[in-house]
Amino acid sequence: MNQAGNTKSFWENHISPENTDVDNQKFDVIIIGAGITGITLANELQQNGKKCLIIEKEHPGFGTTGRTTAHINNFFDSSYDDVISNFGEDNAKVLADAAKETVKYIKRNVQKYGIACEFAEVDFYLFSSEENQNKKLEDILEAHQKVGIETKPTQNIPFNLPFVKAVEIHGQAQFHPLKYIRALLKEYEKKGGKILNQTQVKDCTEENDVVKVDTSDGKTFEAKSVVWATHHATGDSRFNLLVAPYRSYAMSAKLSGPPSKLAQTADLEEPYHYLRYHKSDNQYYLIAGGFDHKTGEEPDTENRFEELEKYVRDRIKFEHIENQWSAQYYVPADGLPYIGKMPGEENIYLCTGYNGNGMTFGTMVSLIIPDLINGVETDLSKMLSPSRIKPVASAKQVIKENVDTVSNLIKDRFNPDEISDLNQIPNDEGKLADVDGDACAVYRDKSGSLHFFDAKCTHMGCHVQWNPSEKSWDCPCHGSRFDALGKVLIGPALKDLEQINAAHDKNHK
């Protein structure tokens, strides 16, 4: 599979990956994952004299980076008023300064390397659609003014959307994410950086200041430091209950002409809707997203696409839909990502929990990890440290997500949502089924043949759920995803779903 699902995003035009010759098995830094986090960080380190290796399970941009809506924002889903409340005003200013610097960092890379990635600097328009949302908008405006994010009230927004009140937030940007990371990867390789694609990391252990990384092809690499630029660290379950997997839905539509200006916007609904204009090859497009839900908890994912399309059609004129796709992101316990040294380790680092703001936080990693590798702590690295403890901020969300996970485990064992008649499964669809008393994930392929798998996720045993739009088996507990034939798409699961030799195929075609 060329992308992390059955749908294809506006950005995805697969290029077969080429591995560089890795004639050495010892490196300064090994980066696991080749999305925006891994490639940006690897290039930053390689350009500054480190000898680096990227190890990627599929190909660059395979995961969320290739399925983002590609907003580069200096504010986040965890709004600054919440950050002030949970972390204090000084820390909120530290985060805001880092966010503004991150936008500049991407712009510098675009200019320095001459990257043609449709980069544009734009304004963002945040609005209330109901009177009861005005207080939240006012709180956000006040917080932005406190932390130095240039924001002002406005009476107009460049989108045909009804609103009650709105603010204009300066200093945002957008781009084509895959064109950007592929260009950075070339610069990284020019400087001697190495990459291994289609290589899965099986284990990562630290001993005597050396980190050993074992891969699926039986090789072992050594490094002074290892960075997990993935949503989960293989074999480490400490952060499973501190980040919750969510799916978000997106679409792109061709416009008949240029909008009044390139811009971005979002409302304050729960979940919220977000839109932006994009220019590519002298054509203009609308990119929209929303209708998020926890992974594995929506049986009718096609309905989410229909709802998104209706939302856009009712408000914006366009010629036709170009693409529809979904993506996975992780919500952290206290609203901010975990970027830094993994607790209990000296030379292993983690980057996760971007909360839908991956282009910014994935790049911000390069403002944090290089300093930590060199033994330098900053106010920003302390704030986002995976070792931080914020019980007041974390408790409500952690309890909610933990209850969701435990309830899924219990539900799977005692009240499975299964069918008993395999004839209910259409071609190219999957269902959970009771097969001889066992819960099976059953997929009927396009030719009508049935394929049986143990329904238990190979990570921790939750029952996977069928995702009809992406043709995948999704785990509601920790976000592992498998293709229709049980192959791992996204971890933390390492092993494919267990195939079962059932005698039902001949009876239920």
C-alpha cells in the first residue's frame, strides 16, 4: 500500500523509495520515522556535523505527514488561555515564542534550499458561530495578546461562512508537506545522511551509553542517541495511556477561480471545522477538514465524509471534489506534546502527542532535541518534557481516555459486536464475526473469497474494528491499524493480525 489507508490525500503521489548504501552500522543519531519530525530533525543534525541514519517502516511521508491538511500555525488546538491556566503565563509565552520561531524555521528552509513546495504566508480567521462561543473567542484573543501572538478582532473573513464574532491571527503559513520533506531529505542525503526505507524497528535498548536498534531484516545498528519520530515507541507502553488516537477527515475541492486571498479559518464547534485555500500549479483549491472521532469508535466512517462534503457544499462554491481522505493524530493528556528524553533513559528520545498540530510541533522538535543531545536544557524542553507531571491538567483527560480503553477491553471480552452470518459481508468489506465461538476479523475480498484473522490487536489484545472508508482494521485502544489482509499499517503493534485457517470460506462465498 502506497499510503496509510484506502483513500488518497491531495498531496500523495507516491515515489518509490530508494535506500542509501549503509556501509556502517554505527551512528551518532538514529531517527526512527520519516515524516516531518524525523526528516526535519535528521537534516538539522546532519547539517551540524552529526552522522545520522533514518529508519522508516514504509516510505517518507507514509503516515500522518502525507495526510495532513498542512497548516503551519503559531497557535494550537490547546488554546493559549488553556495553556496559561495549566502551565502558567511564563510557560505559555515560551511556547508562543517557539511556535513563532518554528514558522520562521520552515520559511528559512524553503528559502535556503530553494524548495518549491507551494509555501505561503497567510492569516487565520477564528470565529464563533453561536453566541455561547463568544466568551471562548474573547478568552483566546486576550491570551494571544498576553503571549505575543498578533491577533485582532475583525468584522470580515475571506470565506462565505456565517459567524457571530471573529478574530484575525497573523503569522501563519501553509505548504505542500511532501514536496517540502522530500526536498529536505535530498539536502540531508547530500550531506551524507543515510536512510533505510521499508525497514521496521523491532527493538531498541540502551546499555553503557550505547543504544542498539534491531530491525526486521536481522540487522543491528548502534548510536549514541536514538529518537522515536513516530507516534509510539516500539516495545514501550509507558505512553499508551497518555496519548489517545483520533481520526480526522479531510477533502480538497477545485475552485473556479482565485479567492479574495489565501487564508485559513476554523470555527469553535466540538469537533471543529477547518478550511483553507491552497494554490498549486496556478489552480486554486479549498481544503477542508473536521468531524473527528476516536480511532475505532465510528462504524460508519463513510458518513463522516458525507457530513464534511455537505458542510462545505452548503457554504462554499466549488467545481468538483479532488480528494477525500482521513488521518490519524494523537491527543496528549494535558494538551501539549511530549518531546524530549524518554523517562528512565539517558539517550533515547520521544516525540508524540501533537494533537493535530503536527506540522508545527513536528518541526519544533528540531528546536529541542539537538540541544538535549548536546546536554543543554531550555525552558521549552522542560515544558514539553515527557517526564513532566501535571496532575491537575492531565487528570480529566487521562481518566476519560483510560476509561475508554478499559471499556473497550471489557466490551471485547464480554459483549463483542459480532455477526454470525458471513453472508452479511459484501465484497471488499470486513466485519467482526463469531466463528465457532471465537471473535474473528473477517474480510471478503473483491473476488468474494473470505479471509479470517484473530480479532485481537497484536499490541495489547483489544478487538480491532473495520474502517469501511480506509479498508482497514483499526484498534480503538492505542491506534494500531492493519490493512484489510491484516498487515500492520501503523503501530504500536509490530505483528500482523494472526491469520486463521477457517473452514467457512467454501460455505459463505
